[in-house]
Amino acid sequence: MRDAFISRLTEMAASDPRIMLITGDLGFGVLTEYSKRFPNQFINAGVAEQNMTGLATGLALEGYTVFTYSIANFVFMRCLEQIRNDAAYHGCNVNVVAVGAGFSYGALGISHHATEDMAIMRALPDLTVVSPGDDWEAAQATQAIASQPGVCYLRLDRQGLSCGEPSDEPFQLGRARTVRRGDDLTLVATGGMLAVAMQAADQLANDRIQCRVISMHTVKPLDRECLIQASQETGGIVTIEEHSIDGGLGGATAECLLESGSPPAFFKRIGLSGGFSSIVGSQEYLRTQYGLTADNITTTVHGLLGGRHRQVRTAA
């Protein structure tokens, strides 16, 4: 996804001199072409994330569209006060680009596991939280947040992902994408877990369970209409995120459905629970260790449906 981001940003910078990219002394292999082509639209702020965010705020107040870029936890956690008090409070067009969502940097340990970021960022007022599910969404989101007022948090998986590029579907912040139709239940996924949700839906289809799969690429503002419709039209809701179940997609979805008066027949959050991710390894290894696999989703769905689904299908 990071390559899709920088490719689209490079296109944007070529036609808009107001585009400014600031890195916290990271991403040189990825940012080399951009920095060479647009030296006046690129700053390396060094290992000084608070200063990076202060620079971004000042430039945004002068009319620039600014992107700050670093590994996920570094780009927002070390400078949360500056994002809140300087950029967000003043409604600045500062786009915080976090590379390495979830377990993307799994082998580097807890300092690099971005598993609480959506909860923290969605709690800040007047801030948009975007978590694309594949490369197409990442490129489209990069374009969209440039013209979105205020601070945006763009959460990117390190690896490239594709769930099939739509031919004519528009991308809109705050409007989820239904990437698979089904009426038995709904899988709501965000970020890199979209591909895993699609794999689980394929497995469940072999058991005659038809899943609706929703890509919730914008966690804030949430697409309430899409979720309420899914709750009313399908048998239940399962949210899937490479993030703590506290305060992320699952929490936001539960809040939406309970407050709307349209609770689903069943509801389950799949994500991290029970403390810090204290082990290390590849992204795939950690997903297996913490139950974030297609097999785990399939098993969870069977447990939620019990024998009800097969009884209904047999009777039909």
C-alpha cells in the first residue's frame, strides 16, 4: 500500500506545487524518486516527530497540503500533543501517513506493532481516520484526503494488496464499499484484513453460507447507513481488524448499531484482546498467533451460527 500511496502522491505533486511531504528520517528507498523530482516539496525533519508536526502545521496554515510520513507508531504517538493542539484544533490540512499498520513490522516488537492507533486517533475531534483495504483504496484515499479539510490519519499496510480493482466505482471518504454480496451475515473489515475476510467468505461459501463483505476504509466518519442496512438485511455482524478490539472498528460499529436502534441478531469483534502483542515474528505468523486468519474467522462464524443455518438451508 505504501507504494500505491507514494505513486499517487508523486502524480499529485507534479500538478500541484502546494503538495508537501515531510518525513521523520524514514522511507528513503520509497521516497527517493519523489525527493529528487520535487526537492522544494520535500523535507526530512529528522528523528523529531514533534518538530515534524509543527512544521506541517505551519506550512498548512500558509496554504500547503502537507503529508507527514513515518512508521505508524512514530508518526502519531510521539507527537500526539502537536497533532491535537496544533494541527487538529486549528483545522489544518495535515495528513498523517502511518506506514506499517497492525503487524506489518511484526519482527521488530511491541514498539512497532500499531494496534491501538485507530482507537487513539478516532477519539480526537474533527479528525478523519482512513484505513484502506487494498492498493486501489490506498491510492484513491491519498487523492481524497488532500482536499479533505482538517487532519486526516491514513493507515497503510506495508505490503501491497489487491481485492480486485473496480472499473467504475467512485471512492468517497465516509462511504464503505460492499465488495461481496450475501445475506446470511456480514463481515466488516478494515485495512489489510479485507483480503483475509474475502478468503473467509470463500471458505464459508463452500458451506453454503453467503457472506456480505464490507470494506470499511473510513473508520471515522463511519458509514452508519451501510452498517444499519447490513444489520437489518443479514443475520449478524462480524468486525475484523488488525488492531485492538477496544476502540477500533469493532467498538465504532457497536456504538453505531446500538445507538441507531438496529442491533444485529449477533455481533462479534475479531481483533486483538487481552493485553499487548508480546511476541514477535512475521505479519502472517502474528496473525496466526492472535487468531486473525481466514480459518479463525470461518470457525468463529460457524460457532455464531450454530446449527441454525444448516437447519434453515435443509428445510428450504
